[in-house]
Amino acid sequence: MADLLSESGKQLLLGNEAITRGLFEAGVRFASTYPGTPSSEVGNLLEEYSERAGMYFEFSSNEKTAVEVAAAAASSGVRSFAFMKHVGLNVAADPLMTLAYSGVRAGMVIMSADDPSAHSSQNEQDNRYYSTLALIPMVEPSDPQEAKDFLREAYAISEKLGLPLLYRTTTRVNHARADVVLGSIMTDTPLKGHFEKDDRHFVNIPAFAVHNRVRLLERMKQAAELSEASPLNRIEGEGDIGVITSGVSYCYVKECVSGVSILKLGFTNPLPEKKIADFIRGRKAVVVVEELEPFLEDQVLRICAQNGISVHVYGKRDGTLPREWEFSPDTMQRLKDIVTVYPAPVPMKGTELTLPGRPPSLCAGCPHRGIYAATKRAVGKTPVVYCSDIGCYTLGVQPPFGTADFIICMGGGAGAAGGFAQATDQKAIAFIGDSTFFHAGVQPLTSALFNRHNIVMVILDNRTTAMTGHQPNPGTGRHFGGIDTDSVDIESVVKGIGVGFVRTVDPYDVLSCVKVMREAIEYDGVAVVISKCPCPLLLKKERTLAKKVCYVDQDKCVRCYTCLRTIACPALIKKDERVEVDPSQCIGCGMCANVCPKKSIEVRQ
Amino acid sequence: MKYSVQIVGVGGQGVLLASMVLGTAAMRAGYKVRMSEVHGMAQRGGSVLSTLRFGDDVVSPLEATGGADLIMGFEPMETVRSMKLGSRDTAVLMNLDPVYPGNVAAGFDTYPGIDVLLNEIKSRNDHVVTVEATEIALKAGKAVAANAVMIGAVAAMKGFPLGRDLLKEVLLETVPPKSTDLNSKAFDMGYEAVSKHD
């Protein structure tokens, strides 16, 4: 297994492991995040390694805070790293835009892990545009080796310019694995800094902000010069046709296309315009290969126009390459009339059988199953809108639950619930996880109270940030890196802001939850139900899951299938007419026993 | 030389572990290695795919559709679902022991017959090798060793470029020390099962 503090050598590293190692090689002393896939593993690794590596690391309550704490560190002379998934940068966009005006004193890198093809995301936004919006430099690695090596370069660029830098990766970089050669660990960067006050730069009142923008534009001119000379932008191979590419797309070009000259861009904002113009001039044609939006292509077209270069640019604007889906070697076949592409293999014909699907689903014994089953029963025929949020509980969209009607973003369900309550006659029920509640749930709850929205908020408190790999959150307290903190009590927070109806329930006791949910639905005003039960996957990881198993008494069972229809636990198996328990999956939570009308299921120790 | 393996199965079957073992062995054999893994939501009992490519000069972490030299199928239905990853020339190692999806287990859907699934592949490809990995693992001691059976089996596949000793060595370094005997036995039984096949 990976040893990210080993002195040297070659290891088979996941992109995110390589990035973590890269932080040590770049002398980063301060890191912060809110977990989000495909960046999540970096946080788990830093939880494990940061203290030994001589780095302060925290899970902040959201990405905005993560960028703010890292900005303070870098403004005080400490190299810092804030990282998140692409949509997390939307949350952190507010500090980012003005941080560029302030600038930083030590290197600061913000990693945005984008997710083309939305493997684990709600959208596929192309965050490269944040670099042009905020006016900050951007670096894009193509593979795990570069993901590690480019960090050192990124910090040098950030410090030369006094600006935060956007480090843009994608799923196929973060979750690619490759043999990676380690470099030396940097040990001479300061652990503590001192904040030298400088109002004109760090206090962006209008009178100062306008001047800071002038300074920022000057710095970006300097950045353009750095980009022209940067080894991260290099030319490979020879041919009449030039290919301009960045990120993982480079790997597909390199593997599948031959006989071309490639301009491989790693420093992608600002672009090396002179280098690009020189590369294009005299070519028979140019192909721009990049995933998602025509970020490079549009600038290449402008550079052609401004330099009087007349050459056809193949890419997304002329329909040669798609804007939808992530790229793969298959995508390169779309270039076969323009350049030499290795012949595509002939795949076996797909099956014509209708195969049962295998979507991801809530785990056996997942407490969300209990509170969903109870809510459905309490709601009955009442017209409702189930607002959901970002976490494992989005899986409630599937049958038999159907407890997710509206999902947009972190905290978005809680906010939207108030809108549905006002704009419709449907009852609005918002589900939100514990980590998501601390991330973006407190504010909409406050707003609902303030505006007297008639909503029910169900906080699914499974004592962890489950979906991204069980990171701690304010509700669990922190116990790593030499820092121990108490948990922030959700019930106290909710009561503290003045919610009139607050109940905490055990989701494994489904029938009791039904009663509480009925009261909550009937309550006039803002009602909060806290469904509190630890994630069994976490308990398994921590080896604290009690050994119990459910057992169906076939003599008492009347084959009504209430258990299957309401809890639908994967540990319940229907064999012919009988319901049986798969002991390899069952954790003995007893939800099925709780809803069985004949009490034919018992939990055995 | 370039060789690519597509490992398909269900979250929890040890697909990621198997790809790590194969990848580490490939690196130790002196090859460049490129892999791509599915993390996050897909691990909640869903279909899982892991791509491994190694050789003298590999760059891409993904393989072209149809381009696999070997499909390592941890689960019969998932193997059939992923057939298009390979061509008629692809070697297919297929575990015949099923993992039922939630909907099937709950009685709302039916799992196709194993012979039907097998026939789907055999009608398209003459290089199919089957193994009953869970069955063999149980004989070795425990069902969880099914992935060790699969790794042993792959070592015996015709044309597979990584050696038996190397794979076993890496496997035993990767699994917890207390399960060394179990995994060692399961690996050998997997290897034998495929050797007999030829």
C-alpha cells in the first residue's frame, strides 16, 4: 500500500494519493476542505498524514470557510491548499473573487476536482472559467505523476504573482492510478506566519478595491509572461496538423493519434498566446481536444483572429468533438478523417437480454430506510413535495421510497421547501444530512422561521459524512491531528434558533417515527425531526458494530411482505413465497422486525 | 507490448483490491501502469468497473470499447453487461457464482439463468474460461477469498503476461497477515481450476 512519506522511489498511486504527496513535496503547511468526490480521498489521507507531515489540516464546515481559512494562512506567509469538488467552488466563489484582489503572501492553491460525465455529481460544470472570471492563474495536470509534480510549480507561480492559483483536475486524474516517481519532501517552509497589516490590499472597501483591480490586471500580464516561458506548456512531435490539448484529453490524444504535433498545455490561464500563435502559424489545420466546454478553443479562435492566421480549427464549435460526456479513447475516432487515429477495435455485440439493473442503493440496515418508511406511512395520501439534498439519502429517489422530488445543491432542499410551502398547497418535507445541515442547512432553516414557512425539516443524523467516505463534521467533533473537540449538538442548534417543534427519533423504531412524523406534518410552522442513528458502514469500519442478526419465524410469517415493501432491505430475500434473511448482509438493526404486523421477525444476539 | 484488463463486478466483491494486486505486479514486472477506478456513489452495491492497462508505453487510463485483452468478470450478469468492452479475440475469465441485485433478492425481478448468460458470451467469443470462485473460496475456507481465487485463476489464463509467483507474492502482501493461509490456498485453487480447463 502507498506510503506517502517515504523518502523516494516509485509507487502505484491514485491521483489523489499523488496530490497528497505533492503537497508534502511543495512544503504546504496548511490545508482545508469540505469533502466532495472526486477530491474526497485527499481529505481522508490528510486526516491520517498531516500531523506527521508537519501540516495543519481541517475539514471546514463548507468550501467557503475552507477557502477563507486557507486565504488567511497564505496572507500570513504560510503555504496553503484548499480543495473541493467542482460544485464546492460555487460555494467558495464569493471569497475567491475578492481574494484575487487582495492577493496572498505565500503560495495558495485551490483545487477544483471537476466531474465530466457526473460520476458522482449533480452537474458537469467546467470550472476552468472560474480562472478567467476571478483573474487568477490556472494549472491543469493530465495524470497522477503530473498531479503531484505540477503542485510544486503551482506554488512557485502563486508566490511569484502573489495570487491564489486554481488547480483544476477531473475524475480521470483524481481517480486514475499510475506508477509515480516520488520527489523530495520540502521541509524549509514556515509552519507559522505573521499577518502584517496592509489595509490597502486586505481591506477591499470600494476606494481600495478599484485600485486592487488595476494591480490584479497588471499581475495577470506578468502571469501571461510566466505562461509563455513555462515548461508546463510544451510541444511534442511533428506534423502538418497541430493538436492543442490539456488535462486527461492529452492522454487520449497521445495514445490514439499519430503523426501530429501536440501543444500540451498545463498552464492554462492565462494562455501562452504567443506560443499558441507560433504553433498554429503555417499549419494545415488545428484540432483542439478538451472535455466539456470550448474553453481553449474559443481563445484559440480569438488568437487566430487577432494574429491574422487563417486556419481551420476543428473542435466543438464545428461539431467535430462533443461537449457532452467525458472523453475516452473512443472519442478520438471522431478525428479519423482529419488525423491518423489507431483503428477502433470491433466490440462484441451487446446482449439483447433484459438484465435486471444494479443501481447503487442504501445499504442493509441503513437508518435512512427507517425514517423514509415512517415518513411515507405518516404522509399517507397528503400531497407532499419531498425536498432532498446532497448525500447518500439521494438514493431515496428509488422505489419503494420515492422520497426525493427535488434536488439541486447542498442545502438546496431546505431552502426550496420554504418556496414550495408558499407557492403551493403541497406539504414541503426537507431531508438533509448532518454534515449538509452544518454546511448549508442552518441558514435556510433560519430563513424559514423568519418568514414563517410551513415546513418539516428531517435531519438525517448518521453521525458522519457518509457518502464521501466517512469524514468527521461539526456534529461528530474532531479527533485527529492532535486536536480534540466536542460535537456541536444539532438539537441545541435547532432549539437555539427558535424552532418550536423539535423531536429526536431512532429511525430503527419505525413505528414510533411514524407517530412523530404525523405530529410534525400537522404542526403549524417550522417542525424539525432529528433522525439520529450512526451509519452502519462507519461502525463496521471502526469495528464497533454489535453482532446481531434478524431471523424470520416461518410459522408466524403470513407472507404479507410488509417488510419487503416498506424497508426493502437488501438483507431480506424472497425465496419462492418465503421471506428469509441473508445473514452475510444483515446487521440485526431490527427495522424489518419493527414493521412486521405479525411480529414474526426477531433480532438475535 | 500493451495489455489491458477490464475488471467488472459488484461493489464489495473486491474488484478494487484485485486491480491493485494486478497493477502492483505489473509495475514490479517493469511495466508502465495506467488504471482507472470507480469510487464514491458506485460503491453502494452498484456495478463496478476497474480498468488496468500496462506495457512499455501506455498513457491513457481508459481503454477503447472492445479493446480489452482480458475481461475479468467477478459476477456473471455484470460480465454479460460489459461484453462490449472486449472483442471476439478477448480472453474472458468469468466467475459463475452470482450476486443478486436488491430487486431480484426482494422478488421484484428475476435473475437470468447462468447457462443463458454463459451462452450469451460463448456465442460471441471462443476464449471464455469459467470458474466458480465463491464455491472454490468456500472450499478454501471462506467466501471472502473469492477474489483471491479470481487472481489465481487469471494467472493461469493463456497469454496473461504476469507470472503466477509474482501475482501470489503481491496478493499476500496486500491482504491482512492473519488471512495469508486462506488467500494462499484460494489463489492456488483458482490457478488449478483454470489450468485444468485447458
